[in-house]
Amino acid sequence: MNIKEQYGTVIIELKGKLVGGTLAGRMNRTLDNLLEQGKKNVVVDLSGITILNSSGMGILISGYRKMRDNGGLLKLANITNKIEGLLSITKLNQIFEIYSSADEAAESFNN
């Protein structure tokens, strides 16, 4: 997990397998810390994700709800065709705002 800020938005770059486990707790703590710092706009860059399962989708949904419930928003960027297919099948593509790049997603908070 790599975290950076751009255009006043936090970008979380995930790498490897998004399948739950320790990443779920780490992501939850990261979002809690961001909220404590007053940072409510988050982009999750999925370009480095090789595997996404139902637990991984649960991490994304949990993050989305956490940010929304605290007056913020979590958007997705750089999803692969495979992940796009999973989000489409589960109808999560109707919940998440999805962008082709992290830059585009970060800029969208300013529009």
C-alpha cells in the first residue's frame, strides 16, 4: 500500500492480491487515520491488484461506507478489465465512481 496526496485528495495505491486478511485491517486503520486528519476524499488506485475476491470487494465497500458516513467519498481508479467485470456482475459499478486514472479521479473532487 502506497499513500500520496494530489489535488487535495488522498490516493491509496494497492498492490498484489486484494483478498482480505491483514490488508482489510490496514485499510481500515488508514481510512480512520485520514478521517482523524480531516481528509475525506480518497481515491483507491487498483492498477497493481492482480486478484480481487469477495473479501477484497468487502474491503472496498467498507471503505466507501466509512468515507460516505463521515462526509467524504471513496472513488476507484485504474481498474483492470477483470475487476471491471466483477464490479459489473455485482452491480458495484453503480455504487462506485470509477475513473481511468488516479489523476482524473483526484481532479473530479474539485469539479
